Amino acid sequence: MKIEAVDFFYLSMPQVTTEADGSQDALVVRVAGGGHVGWGECEAAPLPSIAAFVCPMSHGVCRPVQDSVLGQTLDGPADIARMAALVEYDSMDLLQAAHTFSGVEMAMWDLLGRARGEPVWKLLGYKASHGKVPYASQLFGDTPQETLELGRKARARGFRAVKYGWGPIGRGTPAEDGDHFAAAREGIGPDGILLVDVGQIFGEDVDRALARLPALEKAGATWLEEPFHASALEAYGQLAAKSAKVKLAGGEGAHNVFMARHLIDYGKVGYVQIDCGRIGGIGPAKAIADYASARGVTYVNHTFTSHLALSASLQPYAGLAQDTICEFPVAPKSLAVDLTSNHLKPDANGEVRAPDAPGLGMTVSEAALRQYRVDVEIKVGGKTLYATPAV
Amino acid sequence: MKIEAVDFFYLSMPQVTTEADGSQDALVVRVAGGGHVGWGECEAAPLPSIAAFVCPMSHGVCRPVQDSVLGQTLDGPADIARMAALVEYDSMDLLQAAHTFSGVEMAMWDLLGRARGEPVWKLLGYKASHGKVPYASQLFGDTPQETLELGRKARARGFRAVKYGWGPIGRGTPAEDGDHFAAAREGIGPDGILLVDVGQIFGEDVDRALARLPALEKAGATWLEEPFHASALEAYGQLAAKSAKVKLAGGEGAHNVFMARHLIDYGKVGYVQIDCGRIGGIGPAKAIADYASARGVTYVNHTFTSHLALSASLQPYAGLAQDTICEFPVAPKSLAVDLTSNHLKPDANGEVRAPDAPGLGMTVSEAALRQYRVDVEIKVGGKTLYATPAV
């Protein structure tokens, strides 16, 4: 079949705040071809991502993403990889292209799976879709007592793995942070899986991160996530060499396979966290799952938006039985909940898995596309390059 | 003073082709504050870069670039660095932000220099602006004979350094490529500086690049530029370890200081090429000039657009007397020529230098802003977020 149309839907909550919650808006992509439709979702800023799809060409290696997609043949996974290579080369100088293409690529996998009646994880070569333990992702409390209570609540809701992030960590003393880590452990109980995300707060200051390690170790944290700038490989590598028990985690900022590989090879992370909505989609994410697997590094999805994005993010490591943790958006905004009419719910064992259904297995709600739509119009040189499409 | 206004002007030639010529369009930035005006230029796609400045916030670390700039205090270089850090953190998830901010940052240096009556290179701490040998940058011919003649022409125009790029290299056999390298040497003569740019053609295939090294060495090439994907650090490192005489060059794709540092530390390049219009502006470029200098790596600008961009790109290493080569746009489109009413011309020694004049020392032509302007209008949710400003 041919890619006949690619449509972008910019959705948003009525109010967007400065909280670190990526579910406040969304850029949903619909790809149509051969009588089928597939859906995907780009992570990060909708407007620049739309612009990167429709913008006029600047020169031979700064072409809009649409030039590598529209009208192309899509008959199998190799065609998706071929288009990805086209984007990588012909949009070499268009920085935003990777984020834009990520949602398009997801939608192409969904389309292909629906056309063949197969789940994407089978198209990727996996025989089974293994259950993953979802972790509840939440912010640290303002006080250790709040942090403790948040842990109890997460356990009461059935989560045996809990990630705490951002908040006061790194802004006070190591001792103050240590109180939060201890409170988190107390809140989730001795058998809970404790994960800590500090949102790049230490820049590339290894010593400041190092000062938090003893308390993290004492609290039995499984990983310390994003202590540094997404590209601070040296700092990651130095901290990893000094950490006996707590592994480092990172990778959500990777917008190509090289960046994720470097976090493994130079940064020595123990957990590589890939956002399919940023790295270029499901294909590059699968390449990282293979790469990590061969090196004893655990693959984890990064997902903070809808269950469409969650399904996409589970596919690349669905068949890796030994990689058992997954990020699960616990309290997303209503937009992210309403976007799909079905949801990936934990089973009796408390595990979620990529669905055994054609494509990504998710049904996008047209009502949600209408309810949350943000009308966008982009005119260049008197010509309308983009206008919000009809549902 | 306060940053009172930031305006973007999207300029384009009437026709933009697929040739690898970055001077076919431009995104010029005007920053106003305290009764002064400064100018800068973003490299790469204008529309997504404008969108990254004006887009609605997605969440706390995916804010538009304007939120870190408008209304901020600008009293010295430290304020520019402070705003850069704000953008890096608060626009962490907005991939295009680095390209957008690059032009804004340049314009802030220009503004500050004009306000103080000092050239930017003095604000950067340099005592002098040293002359650089400009190299003529041109494509390989379709045949070795064409390549030879192009070399003779470049020498006849006074260039003793010539860079050949792209074209047939890497698309045929190593022997065919070798014929081009030999022809290039013959064309520019035995005393010419020969530079070769292959535009990422080998992806990350070290062997294919390695097969070209003997002929490059025989032709006396000073560097082999961008043999691989901008992030293929491992491939760079492996090829560098196997090259006795020909140094590797790269870095134009760096959109933060980490990427450029990694090309030095892991990729073992001998020449690091920084585009101030991509890496975040003049400040990060200066950081790389210092970093390279301390490690025996030569800094070179990457510039393929106007003399406004050229002046900006010379500032970060203006004071490094030992780094003597500079990229010089030899046959830019009329837009890039007309954009400034003054130009950086080679002196009696055939050298160019960052001007000894306030700011970037370039005068932007209002006539050019009118002649080449592309009208853009971006509406989101019924509100106009961007419309081409008045000159």
C-alpha cells in the first residue's frame, strides 16, 4: 500500500501548568493507506512537531518530514526502516524531525499490524508479549511525611513498584534528600520496588549526585534516574563507577539510537529508558532493546501520556521476559485517559502487557479528538501549510 | 537593560532546490532592549524554529523559548549564560529549542556589544582578533576532470585552502573516489590546503570510510569531514585510531556542548567544527573553543549562510592564534549576500577576521529583509502567536 495521508491532531487540557506532567497536551498522528488507518503519538511540543512535518524545504538535507513519508510504499517493516533512514538523512539539519517522525512511525506500525491482523510485537519478531510490573510514577512530597503517605497510597492502589521524582530533591542538603528517600521506603514497605528520578537536577556535577548515593543505597533504591543532563555521558559514567548497588537509569531524552547506545556504553546505565515518541518510534526503540539485552542492561519504557503511547512503548520489549518493569502513567490528565476508549489494565498478577490485538490494539476516541482539539493554522507565503484536519 | 522584543524574519530565495546549499533560506533574529538592537541568525529550518519560540507550553520542562528570554535582564555575558541555562532546563523536552535559541543568543551578544561599544570577541575575553585562512567550500565535480578544474578556479580566485564535499564520493568505488581526491590535489596545486567533506555518507560503516583513507592520505588531505552520522562516536573513534595522517573533522550537527565534547573525547576528531547557529550560540561555541584548545584539537567554524552568521561564528575563536582555518561561504545565494550591507573580505594576506567593531560589526540590510521576506502566520486556538513583524 501507499501512505495516502498523514494528519496531526493537537490536543490540550484547557489549562496547562508548569508541573512536570507530560499528559497536559498531546500530538496524535493518523496515517492512512490501503483502506486502513493507524494511530501514533509524538511526545513533546505539538506546534514545532507539526511545523517540522509541513515546513518548506531549506535545502537538500533540511527537508520537511512529509517529503520522506507521503506517497511512500508501506508493505512491511523494512519499508518503515527505509523511511526512517530517509528522514534521518534528508532531514539531517531539522532538529525537531525525530520527535515528529516518532508519532508517524508508531502510526505506520499500527497501520501495518491492522492490515495484517497482527500485533506490532509479532511484526517485531517476538513470539509472546510478557507481563510487566507497572510502576506508579509520582512526585516527591514537599515534606518527608507527605512522601511517606504518597508511598502508602500507591501501595494501597496495588502498585508494588513506585517511582518518586523531582520535587525538593537536589535543591536542599543531601541529609534532607536522605529523609525523603527513607520516608519513601517506609511508605512503600520493605518489599516495594523503589525508583528515584531527579530530573537532571545535578547538571553534570558528579559530587552533588554522589552525596545522595549512601542514602539511596540505604533506602534500597533500585535506580537513580536522570541525575544529569541527558547528554552528560562522562558524569553518568563517573557516577556509575562509584555506585555499588544503586544502578543509574536514563535515556528518555534520546532522539536517536546513538544517544541511547552511548548512555549504555559510555554512561554505564543499568536501565535504559526509551520514549518511543522521541527516539524515532518503535523501530529504533526495538534496536535499543536488542542492544541493551545483549549487554545485560535492562530496557524500560518511558511513557507519561496516553495508553496509545503506552502500548507503543511496550511493543519494543514485549518479548523480553527478563525486562519486567514498565512505566505506567498513574494519574494522567483526563485528555490522556479519554484519548483511547480502551486501556491497558493490570491483570490479576498486577502486570500489564502489550495487547494481543492487531496493530497497537488501541482504539482512539473521536469524541476525545473533538473535545480536546486545539485549532492550528500555519500559513507560509500566503499558502496554508497546515490546518487542523477533520476527525 | 531588559529584553523588550525578539522578532524573527524568515527569508528565502524564490526557489529552493535539493542542493546541499544552506544559504537558500535564513531565519534572522532581532533582539531589542535598552534602546539598542542586536541581530543573529538561526541555522536550519525557519518555520519549526519560529514555532519553538512561540508555541504554547506543554509542561514545566517543555516551555517555549520565549519564556526564558522575554523580559529578562541583560547587563553582561553572565546574563546570556543564565538565559541559556534557563532554556536548557525549561525547554529540555523541546528538541528544536537549541536551534531557535542559537540565533537569539547571537543577537544578545550583538546587542550587548553595541551597547558597550565593544566587539563580541572582547566581551568573550580575547585581546585580539586573529586572521584566519578562509577555505573555499564547494562540491566535488561529477567527473575527476571537473573536480580538477574546480580546484584551479578556486586557486585563481585567491583561495589557498579548498574544501570539496558531497557529490559522488561514497556512492561509487574507493578507486573512483581516489581519482577525485587526486584530481582535487592536482587542481589546487601542491601547496594548497585540501579538505574533504563526505556529508555522513558512510552512516557508521567504518570499513567503507577506511577504504578511502589511503587515497586521501596520498592526496595530502588535511581532514576528512563527517564520514559518519553526527552522533556515531564509536565509528569516529575507530576510524581516527586507524588514520595515520588524515585527521577527522566534525561537529556541525552538535546542538549542545556535550555533543561537541564527545566528538573530541570519544570520536577523537582533530578538528571540531561548530555552527553557532545550532549549538546554542556564541557562548557554548566559546566553551568548545576553550575545551578543544586545552586538548590540542583545532577549532573551526561551520558557516554556510550570511556574513552575519560568519561574524558570529568567528567570534568564539577569534583570539586563538593557532587555529588558523575558517569556513567561508564562497558562492552563497544572493539572499545571504544581500542580508548585510557590509562583508568580511579577505585582507592583503588573504585572511579574514572577526571585525574590530561593536557587537558583531555587521549591518543588516532592511531592504533585504523586505525583498526576501516570507510571510508567516501561526494561529493556535484562534490566537495569532506569530505574524511576520514589521521591519
